[in-house]
Amino acid sequence: MSSFLSHISVKYQVGLLGLLGIIGLLAAVAVFFQGIEKFAEQQARLDLAADQQFQALRLDAALLDARRAEKNFLIRREDRYVERHGRVLGRADTMIAALAASLAGTDTALAEKLREIGAGLDTYRQRFATVVDSQRRLGYKETEGLEGNLRAAVHAVETRLKEYEQAELAVLMLMMRRHEKDFMLRLAPKYIEDIAKRKVAFTALMAETGSIPPATKQEITGLLNSYQDAFNAFAATRLQLVEQVEALSSAYAAIDPLIEQVFAGIADAYEATQQT
């Protein structure tokens, strides 16, 4: 190298050294900006992973809120919980769509599971609507709906029967009322059959009773038929509601593992991004 430079004038040597210095500086600048670019890319990945985790936490809170509204409705039977349930699931739908779109660029498998969760929530929403419809038909209060009809029907029989002091008939009526209450407490179909048996016994005994006029017997029989019809309608819908609530729980249970998998996958991705 020294022999090569000895053949070049000092002026050109100085120029060459300056050029080499510029080249070195440009290389250093290039390395510097490359480092900045890599840092920016890493920060972007961290920001995206953090945002996905934040969205997942918000979605988790919304789903828990929906279940809370569901349970409150089943316990308190108030429409405000139906409205809240609908609002929360609406927000959850929006969150699922946004998170699935974000994950589509980083983890297509998790994005697909989110879409499955969305489809599962549609089923859950429909089954909740079925539960609400049945509860409304039963009545939110004991004076409303099918339960209100049942109370009115039995009170009509009891009121008419009180006009005649027939202890044996009164006992049979009380036994029917006891079966009615037992059914409401235990939801066992056997009590539907028990009421039917007591009604047959009541009708037979009333036919033998001479102190009740034939027209009144016919009237009481009609009222008793209305009571049994009201009870059967109430009992059938109440048993149907039990099955519907079980189906509602099953609908959410079906997506619960998917929810856990998605949230765990997002958390793992965030931790992995932090370590790179």
C-alpha cells in the first residue's frame, strides 16, 4: 500500500484519504439508520401486540358483563337486563371484528377462532332471546302471564267453593294447591299427574254431594277445568324454560375454550415480542 501511495502525489493522497473518510461516514450513517429502522419495526410489533392484548382484555370484560346480565335477568326477571345484554353483545361483536382484522396480519389461526367465537355468540344470543320469550309468557311477576292466569283460575274455584262448606272437597282442593306449589319448587313432572288425579277425585266426590246445586256443580267443574288448563300451560312452559336455560349455558360453554385459546395465544405473542 505504501509503495502504491509513493507513486501518487501528496495532493491525490489527501483527496483519496478524504474520500475514504466520506465513505466510512456514509457507512456509519447507513448502519445508524438501519438500526433506527429495526428499532422502529420492533416498536411497531410491540405496539401491535400490546394493542391486541388490550383489545382481548376489553372483549373478555364485555363477555363477562353479558353473562352477568344473563344471570341477573334469570334471577330478577327485569327487561333492563335484557337491554343491557343486547348492548354488551353488540359491543362484543364490534370488538371481535376489530381484533380478528388485526390478527389476520399476524396470526390467521387466532383470527379464525375469533370468527368462530362470533358465530357462537350468535347462537348464544338467539338462545337467550328464547329464554326471555318463555319467561315473559310465564310472567315477570306472579300476577302476570301464565302464572297470573293460574292464580286467577284457582282463586275463582276457591271463591265459588267457599260458598259451600264441604270439608272433603276443600281438602282435595288444598292438595291440588300443594302439588302446584311443589311443582314450582321442585319442577318435577310427577306433580302434573298428581293434580290430574286429585281433579278426578274432586269431580267424583262433587257429583255425590247433594248440597251443591247441579248448575253450580257444572260451573265449578268448568272453573276447575280452567285451573287445570292454566296449570298445564304454566307447567309445560316452565319445564321448557329449564331446557332452554340449559341450552343457553351449553351455547356459551361451547365457545369458552375458544375464548381461552385466543386470549392465551395473544398473551403468548405479546410476551414473545417483548423478548425479541
